[in-house]
Amino acid sequence: MEYSIQELGKEITSLHRRWLTLTGNRYDPAKHRGIAELYVMDQRFTGYYDKRLPGCARFLRDAVVCWVK
């Protein structure tokens, strides 16, 4: 099955949300967006996410910004 970039971004955002709430924490959209911003603002996060796929951190941040309301 082939996904559009929009569908892929939406799915990744959903999975990232699940990951953030694995510990039972209450979901907070503002916190989700803030964490995603760190992925491009802090080179340690960017380096981790972009290690195998350059641009991954920015894609994740952009997807979260787009899909989290």
C-alpha cells in the first residue's frame, strides 16, 4: 500500500501521540507540539532523528504542527 505524504504525516503524528502517552500521562496537544519543536531546535534531537534519514526531525515536527489541533 502506498501512502501520500499527508497520510504518512497523519499516521506518524498519531503514533508519536501514542508514544507520548505510553506512561499513562494525559495527552496535551500543546506539549506534543512543543516536544516536536525541540526536535528541530536542539541539535541533539535533530542528530538522533536524522541519523538514518536526513530531514526526519523536520518532517515529524511539521506533521505534528499540521495534525495536532
